[in-house]
Amino acid sequence: MAASVTIEIAKESHHFSAAHFTVFSPTERENLHGHNFQVEATFDGAVGDGGLCFDYNVPKSKLAELCDALDEVLLLPGKSPHLAILEEGETTVVEFAGERLSLPHRDVKTLPLRNVTVEELARWFLEELRRDERIAALPVSAMTLRVSSGPGQWARATWTAPE
């Protein structure tokens, strides 16, 4: 039986700075603010005959690509039942409880989330990694993604291979 290991990937390049606001109800939300988010991943698998589980460069480059796409923008939850996100000419308009926020398209990234929270971001990162054919093909039995919005505050999402 091959030895099982956990590979942890926590690179300095796996971070992004983004603005957001959490929506609490149809009429209540946080003020717009930002975080320096950090992303980490772990992979469980067997050590192969060559003394390695898989090529770490594959998930490292995908995580860096995803973080770069979220850097220095306002993150919006495209699946929120409480927001209307509209495109008007060169701007993205967000409507919430009678408020209206208008920004250039380049400053906004809408994600398929219900809310922009570390919980939803952890799930999103995990789903994006699983969608990548190169990563889906890795010989791993489990994959966990952690997202932090600051020191001591993390959310974790885990995928386990079917047996």
C-alpha cells in the first residue's frame, strides 16, 4: 500500500485585495470595505513510485490565476436575491434597498455566489479548481481550500473523492 500524504500549498502569491459588502437581509448590509484575502489549499493522496504525489505547479498556477482575477476589484454576489446588478453603458450598477452604486466595469467582478463571504469564496475556489481538467485529473483523494479575510478568520471547503 502506498503511503498517504497531505500536500499543503500556501504561497505568498495566493492572495488578493478586494472590496465587498456582506448582505444580511433585504434591507441591511455592511458598508463597502476591503480585505487582504489569503488562499491556501491542501491535497490528500498517495506517494507514487517516483516519490511524489503530483506536480504542485498545476494547482499553484491555477490558484495564482484565480487570485489575480479577483485582485483590486469590488466583488459582487451574482446570486444574491437582495441585489440587482445591471450593466448600463460602461458601468455596472448595483441596486440594494433603494441605494444605487455605479462603477466602471473594470472595477467590478461578479461571482456566482449568494454573498461575498469567506465561506462562499472557499467554496468558489474549490469549485474552480475542480473544474480545471488538469486538477480534476490529479491522483488525490481529497482537496481542501481555505480563504482568510484577515488573521485568525478562515473558512474551509472540502471535496472528497467518491470511493
